[in-house]
Amino acid sequence: MQRSHNNSIFKSMLSSTDKSHRESATFSEVVGQAKVLVLFVCLVVLTFLTLVGNTLVCRTVYSTRRFHKPGFYFVVSLSVADFLVGLLVMPVSTAYYVTFAMTGKWIFGIALCDAWSLANLWFCIASIFSLCAVTWDRYVAIKSPLHYSLRMRTKQVTRLIVAIWLTSFIAALLNCYGLKTSPTRILCEVQGIPLQYTILDFILVYLFPLTTIVFVNIFIAKAVSGQLKRVQQQYIPRSINDVVEMGQISNTDFASNPPNVRAPGFNLGKERNIKHEIKTFRTFLIVTGSFFVSWSPFFFILLVDPISKVDGNIMYICVILTYINSASNPLVYGIFNETSGRQCLQVLKIADVQLFNDLGFLCQV
């Protein structure tokens, strides 16, 4: 279950090029091909967006005091996983794509292949599990706001994040073992991975998180709906006499201009908190939807490929979708989360000012 399965895809996508030509091709000759150049530029842009976007999210949480809460630690965990994909996975994938177009094979050795495969598996599984934790944190915050601070303390959240990364690492090791011991394995390709490992990945790394996220989001929607109904009921007086008896308005004034009167003891702070949770839920729901669109094709293709060979172009599109997911998560936070979006822009402006100051200092030197 790894992005490195694009290795086998390269052969299909470059099959129109003669093998002997690939072995003698130079970098300039390869990037001169329109197909190779477009994909190379796309990979470089996605790598840049992934690194910059997720760095901005982490820096925003770090520099904003009101974000120093256990719930945002899950967001940081998700951003760190995506950042490591951009730092350690995408560059190697880009280099392999170009060098394969030049030589027709993996040229970086077995050790780097194994390390790349392990990192690939570890970080993408950690990203999936972190997204599950983010969704669960929102559910607890909306369903039981009074008990949230007790159930989601810093120590408990830290332990959960450590468990997520350890579990992801163990799952990655198991998959790497399956690749290493496969008798039909091809170096740094997913081709030849045993079917039982593919099924296990599909169930534990995709189907189980998918089911968890969907059902938790359903419960969140029900909880939010119930809270909204209770809030709306507090705006509606039972009768005209109730409003008059409260001494808030006379019969004449009420008849001529019926107001929207709050019931006694209505807590405006609670209303704002509920609206904030609704906005937060919407943001994470969009992130979850982005995850589904990006990863569903990949896992279904991965499940089908050992049984029936899938076209290389289709598989590579699925790989690009997984990369887009790592690059789009910080963009989704900035676009659909009003609070963190403003903070991201503020941090970005501060970074720009610091960058220009540094550049001016270097020019003076």
C-alpha cells in the first residue's frame, strides 16, 4: 500500500520509447518530451506546495497561543505526516520518474529503495490515522463539551499521537516484509506483492478508517443538529403573555413590532461556541471528503491489480491524486477555516517581512 507502486507505472507510460534509447538518453533529451516534462513539473509543484503549506500550518499552530490546545495537536500530526511525504517521498519519486525515463530501471540501490518504501508506507498510514483522530476529536468536542477537557487532556492526546505513529510504523514494516519476501517481487515496485497483504491493507488501512470517519461524522451531524434546535427554541417565547410578564415589552409594542426575544438565561457565549464548532466540523468534513476522493481510487486499484493488471496511466493518475491530497490539506484549512485562515495569512506576512529583511542583510554583506 505505497505510492512507490508508480515504479511499475513508469514502464507502461514510457513503453512507447525504445529501450535502447532510454538507456542512452540524457536529462535534456528526456525532459524535452512533452509528457515527461509536464509530469516532472507537476511533481515539482506538488512537492513545493506540500512543503510550504504544511510548514505554514505547523508554524501557525506554534505561533498562535489560542491554538495551543490538545485538539490542534492532531492537526499538527496530520500536517507533519504530509510534510514528510513532501520531504522524503515526492523528491525521490520525481527523481525516479526522470531517471527511469533515462535508463529504464531503478538506479539508486536496494538500501534506498527499502528506506523509501518504508517511509512511503509509514507517513501515508500516519496521515490516515491522524485524520481519524482529528475527526474523533471534533466528535468529542461537539457531543460532550463539558467532558472534553477531561477526555482530551494534553497527556492523553500525546499518548494517542505516539500510538498512531508507532502503529503506522509497525504496519509499514509488515508491508515491507511482504514485499521483501515475495518471490515475484521486482525491485522498488509494488508488482508482485502478495494478495493477502493487499487485502489486509485495504481492510485495516482504508476500509476501517473510512468506516470510522463516516459513522463518526454522522454522529457529529446529529449532535450539531440537536444543539441547533435547542438554541433556536431559546429564541422563541411560548406566548405573548410570557413576553409581557417578563416585563420586556408591552402588548401594544409586541403587536405592532414582534421582536426576536431571547429566553431568560440565554448564554451568548454558548451560541458562539456552537457556531464555532459547526464551522470547524465543516472544515474537517471537507478535509475528509478530500481524503476520500484522493485515496479511494488508489486503494481500489491496488486491490484489483494483483488479480487483473491495471493500465499504467490509470494507476499513475491515482498516485498523483494521493500527492494532491498531501498538498491540498493545508489549502483546505486556509480556505474553509476562517480563524486559522487569518492566522496563516498573518504568519505568512511576518515570514515575508523576515525574508525580505534577511535578503537585504545578505545584499549589504
